[in-house]
Amino acid sequence: MRDRVRATVSAAVTLALAGIVVWGIAADAPSDAERLEDLSARIACPVCEGSPIGASPSTYARDMQDLVAEQIAAGATDDEILRFFSDRYGPGIILDASGAWVLWAAPAVLAAAGVWLAAGRRRPSETP
């Protein structure tokens, strides 16, 4: 009997937590303005080297932002919009942040290497 109660409570807690996660994901859908801002940071300006269209002062970048806004309003997904620009301007138009993990991992790796080196240099003390 105790095992059955424990299993029922575990199942109820699991379902409640799963519901909270699903609700959190559904409630956190970005607005059109947030999507425009995010996409404008991920698409490079063809006029300004290395600058996203959201930060570029060029009129060409503003026209591209307007095109992104139109596609968002038409119901296009972020992947569809990025694919549109990639097909039109080439894959270099998408600012890729896939290498950013190195910036986050580097301090941890360096700290671990420092601890390893310090532990290797430590010698046991000699007792007389």
C-alpha cells in the first residue's frame, strides 16, 4: 500500500512539474517586436562590415529590417526568415554565435588547469 501511495504521489508531482514547464514555455512566447529585435541582431548589414542590421545606420539596413517586420507580420518563422536572407545574400549574412560557447567555457577550463597545475606542484611535506 505504501509503495502505491508513493508511486501515485511521484506521478502527481511529475505531472505538476511537467505542466509548469509547458506553461512556462507557452507563456514565454516572444512578441513581434522582440522577434524583430532578435532577428535584427542576427542578420548582418551588407553595407557595414560585421554590424547587424539592428545597429547599422544605413538605409539599406533599415529596409532589411522593414522586410523582416513584414515577414514576421505575415507569420513567417524565425528559421524561414533567416533562410530567406541566407538564400538571397549567401550564408555569410547570418551572424553566427555558435562559437560563443568558447567565451563561456574558457574561464572554467583555465581555472581547472590552474588547480591541476597547483596540485601537481604541491609536494608532500617531509617530516623529520
